[in-house]
Amino acid sequence: MRFDFTTVLSGLDLAEIKPAGSSIFEMGALGEVLYIVKSGQAEIRVGDLVLETAGEGDLLGEMAILDEQVHQRSASAIALTDCEVVAMNRQRFLELLRANPEVGLEVSKLMVRRLRSTTFLSHHDRLTQLPNRALLSESCDTAVKRAMRRGTTVGVLIADVDNFGKINESLGYQAGDELLLELSKHLRGQLHELDVLARLGANQFAVILEDQTSSQIAAAAEHLRTSLVRPFSAANHDIYVSLSIGISCYPQDGATAAKLIANASAALYAAKEQGRNRCSYFSPELHTLAVETFTLQNYLRSALERNEFFMNYQPRADLSSGRITAVEALLRWRHPELGLVPPGKFIPIAEQAGMIDEIGEWVLRTSCAQQKTWLASGISPFRMAVNLSARQLRHIDLKDRVAAILAETGLDADSLELEITESAVMEDPARTVFLLKELRSLGIGIALDDFGTQYSSLGYLKQFPLDYMKIDQCFVRGIPTSNDDSAITKTIITLAKNLRLRVIAEGVETQEQMAFLVEHGCEEVQGYLFSRPLAGDAAEAMLIANLGKPA
Ligand code: C2E
Ligand code: MG
Ligand code: MG
């Protein structure tokens, strides 16, 4: 079957690229031509691009082209449920080509790959149904390419079950298989649904981690290793197993799947040499980072009890009146030995170690109580903006948790704003829409933080109940000298206005940046130029000076 970019561009004769065994469907009302590929004949895999999906002729959902997380999740869901899938949507594909030929080219390549009818089994392990080595390399290549574009990190973990040979010998191969199956389920359960877990060989598994920092990757590996505390049952025996894990990361340890996998294997070999049941890193920097991560994790565990956390508040102001509209609550951690640890360092670690819920509640309670005190003292109304982490968004009862803290502190919901980063929101957009609507129903304002750094699905963006959009500092830093940053900032301002959101620029440090923002219609600013984050007392003084307070 021939299928290349030129064919797609000239005339888009879909019939020509129709995979064998599939049929073309006219979706009458929608006017879209779709391919229905019979399950088993073609497979949609993580990393493939799916524009529309259908099960038994029904349109299941519409996916944004650049929203890779959504399409990844859907793709893996499709592969799992083995339903009938649809290859492409002519209209959208054409639009994509026009808007972004480069992406279009990539899409068409992916399509070619996908349309090569393959069976599920040639890419999956029979026993565990996990992806096999071939699929792992492909997924890893895709992950690396994505990371190159985004400037992010990819972690490759290769895990080996220690002493597996002995288990096989003493209990028999069937018990060995049972154990591996149990173990594969366990490992899958420890990972995020977007992480790739593959089986490489008899007793070897591999994991690909995307969108995580090196320290999060280190923590995830350690978590996998230490999660094997319970015994697994096989052949009526309780068997305790341990894992040795080798870790490599893009970009430090290689820029191709082959290199990363080879280096993770080398690290695994070192872990085995050092006595098994341990994690080992290919590069020394990663090793240092891992040690640092675990030290911080341990210190963090006692930080709440020891009152090592405190809040800073950074005011932001309306550009036309100069009045403070809100203060952002920013968490600070002072450790007796380490001194002040930046939140960019400890928050990801707290997230990974499952401590962010407790810390997040403390932040919300402390900030709401502070806000209540300030408003009760007579300072004119302004709002308190509190950051929520991605993990807090996973709680389906988030609304109740927040409502309980509002009730406890006596703060009105409309004095509170919650800031949620674009990346957190896009982790599970459908769920987030639901959670944010619930929070909004209480009267809480919602801000989309660090906007512009991720690939957002514009389709979802429309659905999120938002009040504010905060332009990420990295763009603000470049204005007005960088043409790119200036163009992006202007685009975000326009986008926010079209979505009827108030737009806030973060990290404004200079008069020139401020002038540019005023000129292009930005509504609020936050940054060192107006005020640094301040301790409670200093923030109070600034609030009174700016907003006034009856004597
Ligand atoms: P963010 O929410 O985007 O907060 C803004 C960050 O920009 C703050 O960094 C602030 O101090 C810094 N900043 C403000 N103005 C300027 C400026 O003009 N120039 C520069 N260079 N920086 C400026 P900070 O306090 O280090 O916090 C970093 C990030 O940590 C925050 O980014 C937020 O994502 C997270 N964070 C802070 N406190 C909390 C919290 O209580 N909970 C959660 N989940 N995350 C928090
Ligand atoms: Mg924020
Ligand atoms: Mg921000």
C-alpha cells in the first residue's frame, strides 16, 4: 500500500490509502469520512495519532490533534478494549495540514505506520499482554521526540526481578508465570496511566516516564522498588520478590531509544553487581540528584510537624487602577540545616511522595485564615489566590475538602481563587472540567496558571470554567525584545479575551515589560516590579497602603 504526504496533499483520495480489510463510512450529518478498521487487523498504539474514535459505529469522542495526553490515553484505551477504531477525519486533517505542515507531515508518517496492519500480538507479550520490546522502543522513540520539542525529560527504567531463576527452579515454570503476571499487574497499578510499562524478557520489565523531572523519575523508580513489600501468591505460595532497577534519562544519557535502553541496562547490571534490590543510575549526576531527592523527602516528612513551613504573599494589581486585586499565597520551607528550600525543588518531591495533599491542605487553611483576618480587620476586599497541585485535582471530593476549610476559617468563597497549572489541568481534562465546575459553584474564582507552556487542547480550554489566565513568566521575561515571546504574549492575551477571561502577566520585572503589557491590553500584573512575595506583616502593610482601611 502506498501512502505518502504528497498523496495526502493532492486530492486526499482516502480510498487509496484505505487499509486492507477496513471499510469507509460516511458520517452523513457530520459530513466526515472515517475509516473503520476492524479490531485485530490494525492497532492503535500509544504515540499514534487518532483524530476520531468510534466503537461499533458510534462516535466516541473528538480529540484535539496537539493534545497528546488525551490521544495517548484514548489510544491505549482503544487497544485495551479492542473496539473498532477510526483512522482519520478528512476535514480536520486538511485544517491541520494548512495550519501546520510540519505536524501534518508527522501525522501522515504516523498514519502510515499505523495503517500497516499489524496484529496485537506482534507487539505485545503473550503472558502479561504488556507491550514487548519492539513496542517499547517505538514508544520510547516517540517519547524522546516529544521531549526534544518540549524541552522535557524522559526516564527509562529497566527492572529485573531478583533471583527469579531460583523461584522458577524451586516452584516450577507455571508458578513463575503466575508470579510474573501478578507482578505485572502490581507494577501497572503503581504507575500513572500514561506511563508505558513493557515486558522485555523472562523476568525483565521496562518503564518509560514522560513529563517528569529527573528527581521525580528517581523517586518513581524508588517507589516501584519499595512497593514490593507484600508477598505475591503463586502456586499457593507467598513469595517475596525484590527488584533491581537501572535508570537512564533523556537528555543526559542518550538521545535515541536504543541508547537509553542500552544505558538503563548497563545501570541495571551495576545494580545487580552492587547486591540487588536497589536502583542504579547511568550517570553520576542522576545519582547525586537521587540522593538529594531522598534526603529532601525524608526531611519533608517532618516539616509540617516541626512548623518549618510558612507563607509568603505576593500582591498583583489591576493595570488601569494600580489597585491590588489579589495576593498569591506562596509556600516557603525553611529547614534548620538546608535553610530556605525553593518550592520548585520541594513541591515536585512532595507530590511524588504523596505528601502534597497534607501540605496543600495546610496551605489552604493557613491562607484562608490569614485572608479572613485581613478582611475582618477592615481592609477593602481583594482575593486570596492559592495554588493547587496536580495531585490535589485527583480527588473527586475536592469541592468538599475546600468547602470544609472555608467553613472552618469563616472565609467567603468569593474571597478565594484557586490557581491550577495548565499542565495539571491537561492531565485529565474531562475530570478537571467536572471538578472546576464544582469549585466554581461554590463561588470560588479559578485561574489557569503558567499558561502557554503546554500543548493545551483548545477544545477543552473552552469548556473549563475559568476566570483568569496567567501568562507564564518565561514569555513575559522575553518581552519586548524577543519577537517570539512578544508574539506569544500578544496571542495569549487575545486568546484570553476571546475566552472572556481576565488576563494576568506573571513575573513582570521591568517598566518596558509593563508598557508592552498595557499597550496590548493585559489587565493585571504580578511581579517584582510591583512587589516581591512578602511575609505576612509586610504584605499587610502593603495592602493597607494600597487599598486603604478605615481608621
Ligand atoms: P507560580 O504559582 O507560577 O508562582 C509564581 C512564582 O513566580 C513564585 O515563585 C514567585 O515568587 C515568582 N515570581 C513572582 N514575580 C516574579 C518576578 O518578577 N520575577 C521572577 N523571576 N519570579 C517571580 P515561587 O514562590 O518560587 O514558587 C514557584 C512555584 O511553586 C509556583 O509557581 C507554584 O507553582 C509552586 N508553589 C508555590 N507555593 C505553592 C503552594 O502552596 N502549593 C502548590 N501546589 N504549589 C506552590
Ligand atoms: Mg501560581
Ligand atoms: Mg505561575
